[in-house]
Amino acid sequence: DPLERRLAADATVEKYFGEEESRTEEEWWEFAEYEGSVNFVLTRLTPDRCGEKGEDTTEACLEEGKELLRRFTYILDVQCLEEGIKALSSELGLPRPHVKKGNTNDSLHQMTTRERIGNDEIYDFIVKRNRRDIELYEWSKGLSLVKCSELTSTPVDDDLLHVDDDADDLEIGNVSETEQPTSQPTPAKNPHEDTSKHNAIRAMQIHNYKLGRALLLNVHITHHGGTTVCNAMKQLGHAPEGACNRGDDWPETVPKYRPWGYDETDENAKALRNVYHFISWEFGIIPPTPLKEVKWESPNLVSFIVMKDPIDRRLSGDATTSKLFGEEADRTEEQWEAFAKYDGSINFMLTRLTPDHCGEEGENATIACLEHGKELLRRFTFILDIQCLEEGLEALANELGLPIPDVKKGRGRTSMSARERIGNDDIYDFIVGRNRLDLELYEWSKSLSLVDCSALDEGDFDDDLNVADAGDVDQFSDAINYNYTLNATDYSDDKFDAEDDSVFNNQSDSKSTNEELGSEISLASNNITNQDNINIDDRESIRALQIENYKKGDALLLNIHITHHAGTTFCAAMKQIGNTPSNACNGGDDWPETVPRHRPWEYDETDRNAIELRKVYHFISWEFGIIPPIPLENVNWESPHLVSVIVMKDPIDRRLSGDGTILKMFGKEKYRSEEQWWEFAEYDGSINFMLTRLTPDRCGTEGENTTEECLETGKELLRRFTYILDVKCLDEGLEALAGELGFSLPYLNKDSGKTQVSARERIGDDELYEFILRRNQRDFELYEWSKGLSLVNCSALEEELFDDDDDNNDIINNDDDFNDSAGNDGNVL
């Protein structure tokens, strides 16, 4: 442990900074600021002494250290050095040597590093400067020949604790496993302010879940909403029967014990994902293996935990509690006192989240124990708060691209406070005192919670949740259905029927598959026209044939939906006209088994898929918040069996569409500070959002340096669509579309969402506005150009221009600007 190493005594340290027991505060600060020991391990293991930069040491430096450690034959951990040396001897066929145990019986070495330093500010300063060494040490435990934490006996202490007269400052100190110090960075205000490393890991985990490669796992502390979570997850896919813990179809290759060790996490998660999308680990008992040993950073695992006020948890009724202390409503004062003094529930969370159940000491539990709990929580992908569990599950569904589960509203909320339920201040205060660290952990965890429950009480419900509107729920099929890997599992419809899986089996390349099937699948549908007779340069002739076939029931209407481009409104209108997929017009349980759910299609499969879908639906939508894995230009847009339409929108207005992610990152628009506005403007995830989705190679991501050629590629694709609508007059555009295609006019909420406030006025700073405009110049040019092809010329209408009527829906949507562009951009990951 690098902090223990830092405190190891030697003649030089004592000469310059005094002996530890008698060191003054000034000497302690000089000791802490000494440059010679910053990230001591990394500076010796890596080239260019890259660890010397202290808190500014890069992730790349840490990875270089890991890479070297991987090349060594063995790694030992000084926390159990005697056992390590014995294991090494056995490995090499040597007799076991006699190892002199270190003397740690003195009071100094029974203390944690924080206690030895005796000043939290100095301790935190040293931790911060040596953060990369701490991370390297924690990581190295996964490769250690002996896992110290798994030993049943007390770890043997290092015999190198005595004064080193060589004065080389190389010796290593040791404390017990429970006293290992952990880094204590200032808690993030929200998950998006975590380190870039955590964000990258989190993004990869989410991305892999959407692709069907990562398992969703709930770390369920008993009475923390586990039943509600399990029932919700069963609505969204296959989960183990009963309480989602295990089932009859549990793979034989995966052990049923929990938790897993570091080295088995990847393989177990992958094996289980082939069967389930979700499992739960309930911990009423103390885990036999510390939870910190699990590889929570595995790209094959998406983990979350539901946190709960420990006093509310303590009051959760169950048969055992009622038997021991009576029913709450009828409990006597004597029973309440016995209930309060019961030791089995002291700091219930911390005793399960930390090694050696350190929270059991109640009001005497140490800050180090609390920090262990925080460190573990930081490693989970998501944290939810039971006070707003249904909103948290909605937000979780959006993060993972799932439909919103049906959750009973009010779950986790109580009308009476814990103090009122107990009815005795002395007893209440006694329980609080014994569970103080659990309370601190719960309050701290709110800063990392996916949903800020406190904001819901402020009339801020929609803004603070990543709750998708109906038009964007289909995120759950976006990334999953882009999976072209072998034996992928199709979890894209509401039923999760096994038959759908066969669509993807052994389909490594959709184009070659369709070529093989071409001779077997008949396209002898009514009035199929030979496309070879169509001049694809004659846009009007192509459009006329497509329109005619739609009217005869031989062509499918398809909306290319750029997120925040009024997909909700469009879908709702089309549902009035005829049958559409149930899930936001993107997918549904009556989706034909012969049609793959991925999007977009390749050229050779467009005709067949459009014909098959038209037998069931008149309209479908393809939403693209993420960048399409197959270029949209590959689709046969000239197919006589496809009527395509895209709604275009001013890119600055689109940029200002609110959602939970943007609000968490940059604050509410009306309260946004100048600094937040600049962070918003400089955010790279939304640059030329349209062009990056419409063109191959994401050429729009270069911002103001985007080329004219990129713009022309976007224009070329727009020319191939049957219709273009402008969101500025979407009602009139849909009316015109109804007239073109011969269906009755849908009911439209006229002027819904129209605003007279321009984007420039909303931003309120000309410099900022011009900066955003400049970065999105090519998108702006594409939008202005598209007006010349729009079915309705909005500027010619007598009524004034207005903003997207879908913005009010989109304001609570999980914004693909952030999640999906990051999740599908290898450079970001």
C-alpha cells in the first residue's frame, strides 16, 4: 500500500521530518509536500518517471505500470508476505523458508494511516498526490499469487517495518487488511463529474449491455427494493426465476455462490448474459468474500445498487423482526428498546459492503470503514435512491436503451418519518447514533445517484429524470439491434420470445446472408416492379412509383428520425392512420420473424424487408441518436416499396432541446451560469449532430473544420429520400404528407410547443451563440439547404416561425447527444 510505504521509517525521513510520534504539524506538511516519494512505485516501474506529476499523473502512465506488472512471473502482496513467499516456494519446488514476522504489536502499527497522520487535510493531500500508486496497488491484487483478503487467518505482517539505516526510503509498511487506506477524492456532484476513467468504463459497460454482451446485476441489500427491481427487470427480459437470484436454467459452468472473485467475473458475466439480461445478488448475510474483490470494472458487467435511509431500512418489517419485537404498531416501549439495542442490524449496509464487516462497531466504527464503503460505491455503474425508485428505474431503462418498466408509483416513499414511527426521541437518537456511518454513506451516495430525488419535490420531475418520451423509448433497440456478432441475443421486443433469437444466429454479415437467401426467398409480392427499369437519377419518377405503391399497400412508410427531431409527434400521428410498431413505432411484439430488427438495412435487403413489414405495418421509424453502424447511404432508398421521410430542424434549436443528461451536466437553461453555458457550448458530443448521422465516417465531428465535401455527402443522401419536412411547420407538413399519400388527416395538436424566443435570445450571449453556430456551421448549412426540398415551405406560411412542438416531450428524453455518441465512438471510449 503506497501510503503505508510512505510512512515506513528510515534514517533520512527522520533526519529531515522528525520521528513520526513527535512530528509537528509543520513537519507533517513538509513530509507531505516532499517530492521525492510522489507515486514512488510508478516512477520506478515506468519510463520517463511519469508518476512524478503527482495528482496530474495520466491514465496512460498508470497503464504503463500495469503493462509491466503483467509481464512479471509473480506478484506478491506485502499484506500477507509470509503466505506469499510460501506459495512462491511451492510454485518453484523449494522448501518453505522461515520468514521472520514483523513486529506490529506496538500501538503505532495498530493504527490506520489516517490515524497515524492525525490530520485529515494532510492525509487527503498525500492520497491525492499518490492516487495513481494507490490505483496500481489495488489493481495488482487481482494478479497477486495469494489473495490476502481471502485468508481466514490474520494477515502476516511485513518484517521490514523497522528503521532502515540504509536511508534509501525503499521500505514498505503494513497494516491489517481492514485498515488499508483508500483515496478520497471530493465526492462528485453528479455521475458525469467523475474521473474520465470511470466515465470510459461506464460507457463501455452500457454499450456492451445494449449489444447483448454485458450482464445487468443488482447488488441487493435486503429491504432495499430488491423485489420491485426484480419484477421490473422481468418485464424487460429473461431473469432467473423467483427473486432473480438463480433459476433452473442457470448455466452449469457458472457457480451459484456469490460474490465472484476478480478473475472469474468476466467469464461468469459473459456466460450468464447468454441466458439472462439481469440477475440479483441479495446480501442479508455478510458476503463470504468481500465485495471489493469483484471486478466491477469488467466491460461485461453493468452493476447497480439501490440505497436506502438506514433508519427506514431498520423499520422495514419482516417475520423475524415481528417475532422478536412485535408488530410495529403494537410495539411497547420495552420492545422498542430491545429493537434499538439489537446488534444484528448495526450499520447494515457498511457491514455488507466492506471487508471484515467493519461497520459492526456501531458508533465506534471508523472513518476508514466509511471510506471503504464509498470506494466500493464509486466502482458500481449506477446508484439509485429508493426514495424515488420508480423514477430511478425509468432513468436506468433509458441509460440502457430499455422500455420503461411498469413500476408501482410511490415505492420507497413513506408518509411518516422514521422519528414519527418510532415515537420516542431518545430511542430514535440512539438508533441514529449506532448507525451514524450508514447514514453518512447514504447521504453521500445521493451525490452519485442517477436521479436526484430531492429535486422531484421541487416540481422538477421531468427535468431531473432521464425519462424517455414515447418517441425515444426505442433506444433499447438501437444499440442492441446493431449487433452483427455471432449468436447475438435479440432482446429488442417486448416479449423476449426465444424464436426471435434465431433471426441473428450465425448472421455475421447481413449482406452475405441475404445473398445466400436470395434464391430461397420469393419477392413475388403484388405488383413488384423491376428496379432495374428505374432511373435512379429521376427523383420525381421514383417518388411517383413509391407513392403509388404506398397507396396500394405495397410500400412501407419510414421516418428517419434524428433524435429531438419530432419523432414523438410523427409517431403519434401515424398511429392514428394505421398499424405501427407498438414501441414508439420502432419495434413491437408483432414484428415479423423474417425481418431482422437491426437498422439501417443493407441495399440488397431493403426490398424484401420493406415488403414483409408492409404486410403488418403501414409506418415504422428508425431513430438515430447513435451514429448508424452501417452508413445510411447503403440503404436502397430508391426501392419502389419504400417511402422515406426525414424531419429537419435548426441545429441550434436542436442543441437547446433539454433532457436529463444535459441538465445534470450543465444545469437548467434558465439558471445556467456563464461558465456552464461555455461548458455546454464546448461539449463535443453534439457537433454537427445531423451530418455525423447522415454521412459515413462521421465527417461532421470536425466542427468548424468540417469540409464542403462532407456537406455535399449529406445533401446527396437527403436528395434520395422521398420527402423532407421542416419541423418549423410540422403540422402543415404532416397535413401535406397526408394529402400526398391519400390517408385521412391525423389529429394534430396545433401550435404545440411553438415559441417566439429565438435560440440567440435563449442563450443570451452573442459570443456564445456565434461560437455554437460556428462549430455547427455545416449542420446549419444543410438545414437551410434542405428547405428547398421541403414538402412545405414554412417561410411562405402566414403564421410566424415556431420551435419544434416535440421539444416539450424531448425535454425528458435520455439524450443521445451524450450517451449514444459516446457509447459508439471508439475515440471517446
